Amino acid sequence: QVQLVESGGGLVQAGGSLRLSCAASGIIFRVNAMGWYRQAPGKQRELVARITSGGTTNYADSVKGRFTIARDNAKNTVYLQMNSLKPEDTGVYYCNADDVQSISRIFNLWGLGTQVTVSS
């Protein structure tokens, strides 16, 4: 069974940093694009950052210059380094893999999420 497991969330003061990790586990031959999404209370889930298997990245405008996404293809792991955090970055952060080639092909796989809380 393939799953995504996030870690690294927590409580931090404004201006601080956190690093999120998301590892895909199970029998995996290839993972295409991976990304981080977040959902604040009462709001829709939104894309934070995304990275293709080739390393092409894209970011939400609100995090450009503060967050950096990276991945280790050998470990099927994606990271999100978050610097200069703001209270509006608070939310549950979800890892996503859009196309996982396992024994079967899995589309739009989600992790369970990790809470990030930024205090003012």
C-alpha cells in the first residue's frame, strides 16, 4: 500500500522557520509531481508549492521568496522549507503526489496533513 507521511509541523512565532517533510512509502517505481497544499480554518485548500520529477517548481504568490520546495527522488521524499513565517501561513499542510507508479498507478494521492501554527 502506497502512502504519503508528513512530518515537521508545529507551533512557531512569526518570523520563524519550519521544515516539512513528506515521504512516500510502499512499492514505488516513480513519483511524478509532488506538492504541498494548505487549508486554513474556513478556507479552501490551496496550492503552496509544487515540484516535478525533473525539478521544475512553482509557488503561490503569497509564499514566493519565503518558502522553498525540494525533493529527493531516490527517497521519494519532498521537503518544504518555510522561512519568515507569518500568522496567515497557519493551517494544515497536506502533501500530494499527482501520479504514483506502483504495482498499480495511483493518481492524486494525499497525506493526512500536518498542522502549522504561526503565532503573532
